[in-house]
Amino acid sequence: MQFKKCNCPKDYWEEIVVDRDGNFGSKSVIYFHCDLCGEDYKIVSFDTEKILYLKQNKKMNNERKISRGKISRGNNKQMY
């Protein structure tokens, strides 16, 4: 819950393991995700636990938004 930034109830917090995620060069990754607001707050490599993505607090325009395997335009995210 350390990376949860939304005010949604904790019951909606999920850790989703994706095997061979196309967004990250077919690596296996773990998404730390709020199902209620639909935001990914942290994505790490399953094998190394290296942070691949971490949501930032301040708004940043025209950055890529990742949501359940799809890439679209959005705010508040920084890729690593």
C-alpha cells in the first residue's frame, strides 16, 4: 500500500502478475493497481523487482499511460 496514491478503499487494491507483458519487452511484471479508479501506481519486474514504472504525484502532460496492457495518452505517470 506504500505506493497507493488514490483515496479509494483498500479493498480495491490489486497486485496483478502479467507473464510476458508486451509493454515491457515480454518481461514478466507485477502491476500494483487500484481497480476502482483504474490507475497503475507501480510496475516492477517479476524476476528482479526493479521498478519499471512509478506514478508521480504532480501532473505531467502528454506522458504515456499504461492500463491493463494498453498504452494511451494520459497524465501523472513516469516511465523508468
